[in-house]
Amino acid sequence: VSVPDMGAIEYIPPAPSGTGDLTGDGILNVIDIIQAVDIILGNVTPTDDQILIADINGDGTLDVIDIIQMVEIILE
């Protein structure tokens, strides 16, 4: 049974590993890809959770292969 978090800031758990949903909105879309590209290019310092979430192929790194797989998932 799920109960609401009564704190001042509600806890929102991170997206599951390998889903690519970096925004945490439950949808894999181009905004998630843009965030992943920013991480790859070094424009954003990622958290460990973000690397796990964006690592679609599960090889432990976020790279262009993960971006390609995100695009393929979106286009399916």
C-alpha cells in the first residue's frame, strides 16, 4: 500500500535503471535524449543515478550507443 510522503518536499524515487527517462516524467522522449547528449558532451555533471537511468544497453557507460537505442525506442 502506498502512502503519501508528509514531508515538506515529497520524495520522488528515480526512474528504473536503463529506462532512459532522465526527466523522471515516465516517458522517454527527445527531452531525455537532449539531457543525455548534454551529459556525454560534458555540459552537465551527471549523478550516478542519471548514468544508470540513461545506460540503455547496461554496459556501465553513457555513450552514443545509448542515444541510438533511445531514438529506436521512441520511433517504435
